[in-house]
Amino acid sequence: MDEITTDVCVVGGGPAGLTLSLLLLRSGLGVTLVERSATLERHYRGEILQPGGARVLDRLGALEGARARGACPLSGFRFTAGGVTRLEIDYTRLPGPYNYLLSVPQRHVLAELTERCERLPGFVRLAGAGIGGLLTEEGRVTGVVTSGGRTARVRARCVVGADGRYSKTRRLAGIGQERLDAFEHDLLWFRLELPPAERPGLVRIDRGPGGAVLLHDSYPDRVQIAWVVPHGGYAALAAEGVGPIKDELRAALPRYAAAIDEQITRLADLTLLDVFSGCATAWAADGLVLIGDAAHTHGPLGAQGINLAVQDAALLHPLLVEALADGAPDAGALAAFEIARRPDVEKVLAVQLAQAESMFGDGGPRRSPPADDAITSWIAFGNPGITVRTDLFTVADQ
């Protein structure tokens, strides 16, 4: 078994974990990243990068590289019901340079961040290694033991759990999750290859007689679509086979009926997202802090997932640098992250619940006025106080 000693062990190589890793490396700290997947060639659904997340990545020098790997700029959001536009959010009204949404394959973002981390001293990436256990001394977390393709004992002054909504780090630490099944719907995702004229050019939510769907352009030549199904109801649909599901998809998306016929041939072409929200009962313990979905989980409405993840990293970065300067951080020092971030998380949840009720509620869609500039700016950028603390960087970009 390998023995590794580092400043910070980050568990989870998604947007939150890799963004934080790069921030810490630029600040002169050693980082070991533990990532269960051996490659980036796996299924992702979160593809929408909001301007707030784009700004963080740009300050790290990673935005243009991710775009160059392939992405689709989108002009905003539109919600229609019965063919009538009920809500329009036009991102082109925002001041530049981040006045657009970016549909970018998550693997492109992760590849760019990974390459930038690998150029810097002090970085170790354990790909294909899951977390098998936590190392502890006198009640504080002092590292992790990995499992899978590469076993190692990683000793660190702080462990960061960035391993998603079903976080094993959180579970191993004995931290619970307050799951809130406040959403009455789940999403059934799939992609269709379509010519440019049939791609929407924005994020669209359409509700009609055949049901509700969410859709947006997906690089290079596809549209990613989510069909809204009753919460917990997919098993009954799947039991009937792919044929009846295709019938309902054609009814919900008549303009794409031919593509659905040709390209959806089996249940494996569809991916279910169990939509729920929740928060960890604690975000920190002695020597351990949770970020991203491991700390707070959200539904997909408003496309906030990647935005929240990279902004979590930007907010935690200076707190962690300061705490590590004083030695091995305790729960009190690390809890400053939750104190600072929880108001934003609660606001996102409240907005998503209102959106879900307005768009998909049993009483039918309610007309919403066009979003004014202040609302659009908040959805796009989130907390305006979150920024990249480049003044803490001691290592040049390489």
C-alpha cells in the first residue's frame, strides 16, 4: 500500500473537487485527489455553466481551454405552456463578458482543470481509487484509505469530501443527510442527434398536453432532453417497456417524433434522475469539510449545479488557506464555510421550489412576468461576493 502525506486530500474529482484542488495548488499547498472513476469518459448530465461559474473558471485560466474542447453558448431560458411563453430570461441583457449560458460537456471542464492541476507541484491524482475508510486520531480526521485500482494511505491535515449527493466520505464520517423530497417530479434524461435548425439555442422548458420537458443544445450536435415524470413513478413506466415510453415522449415532443423513433431503442438510452434536495446535518468535523452536493444537494431547475460547485470551491479556498496556516483545522474553523454559504443554499432551494410549483404544479402553469435584470443577475451569478482570491496565489500558472 502506498503511503502519501499531503496538506489536503480531496475526495471526488468533479467540478467542486477539481476547482478547489487548483485553487489550493496555486496557493502553494499540496493536494492529493482521490477519484473513483479511472477516466473522464463516463455519463454526465449537468452541462450548463452559469456566468458565475464561468467567471470563477476564467479567473483560474480554465474557461477558454474548456470552451476550446467544445461547447455551445446559449442565450437564456424560456418557459412555455400551451405554446404561450410564460417566462423569458434573456442573458444577453447582462453586462459582458459573461452574458450567456454555456452548454459544455462536463468532461471538457474536468479535463481542463485536471491538466492545469497536473502542471503544478504538489499534486497527486489517484484515479480509479475510491475511498475505503477515514484515518482518525483522537476523534479528528487525519486522512483516508483508498480502495479499488490503487490502494493508498493518504495522510492529510484536512480532508475535503467533494464526492457528490451520495457522498461516501459523509457517510464514513457519521454525518447524516436531511433529504427533502419536496419536488413532485423526477427527470428522465436522453439525447437526440439533431440538425442545427432543430436545436433551441437556449434552455427551454415546455409544458403541453403530452407533459413537460426540459431541453437544451448539447455539444457537438445533440439536444439533451429531460422528460418530467411523477416522483418515484419511473419503475412502473419501465415495467411496460420502452414502447409505451416512446409513445409518451412523441406526444410531449411531436417535432422530434421521428428522431425519438430512430434513436431511442431501449430503456438503457434513458437515464433517471431522482430529484430531491437536502443538506448534510453538519458540513464540517475536526479535519474534514464537505462541499458541493456532498454538503447540499439541489434539483436541476435553474441549472445551478456546476455554478454552486465551483463557487463553493472559491468560497472555501481562502477559509481553508487561513485555517491550514494555523495548523490542522478543527470543526470550528471549517464550520465558517457553512455559516457563509448556507444562506445562498437556502435561497437557491426556495427559488427552485417556487419554479417547480409554478411550472409543473397540479394547478397548471402560472403566468410569470419576464425576469428583471436584478433577478436575472442573481440566477446567473449567485452571490456576488464570491470571487477568486488571486492575492493568495503563490505559484504561477504553468
